[in-house]
Amino acid sequence: MTPDELPSPIRLAFAPLHKAAFGVACGTALGAAICLATIVGLSRGATPASGLQLLSEYFAGYTVTPLGAVIGLAWGFGTGFVIGWFIAFVRNFTLAASVFWLRTRAEMSATRDFLDHI
């Protein structure tokens, strides 16, 4: 290992997130949660006045029915994908900007007295 190379665990911790993969993971989780909540609500006899019906204000076509569970799954996947992609993008950008700032600061402090030696 060269002196400039980071150890593997640190390199892995600072690796960028794959935006599409993180979006798919978040979309799958949110879609499954909405679908499961609808199915559980149906099995418990949810009425149209239940809190699940409020999702129809945000997701066109959603109702507390079996078809609504599928529509909620699709809307949840789409919404979760966008949220996950954006979170990965912001995390990658913030991490890259932080590393750039720290590296630039370290280089500036290492060469601060450069003109004194000329």
C-alpha cells in the first residue's frame, strides 16, 4: 500500500452512492410499505374515512381497495425513487465538496511558507 492510498474500510465509507440503485431501493421500500399498509387496512376493515384515504390527495387513482394497493405501489415506487436518487445525489455532492475543501486546505497549509524558502 502506498502512502497516498487509503485503507479499504475508509475507501468504502467514502465511496459515492449509486444514485439509481439507491433510488430503486428507496422506491421499492416505499412502494411496498404503501401496498402493505393498504392491504392491512383492508383486512382490518378500513373505511373510506380512514387515514389511508388521504393518500388519494397525493397519488392520483389511489383508493383503499385492492386495485388502489397496486396503484399505491406504483406511486410509492416512483416517489421513493425520486427521493432516494436525490438523497444519493446530495450525499455524493456534499462528500465530494467536503473532500475537495479538506484537501485544498491541507495543500494550502503545506505550502503556506513556500515563498519564505525562495
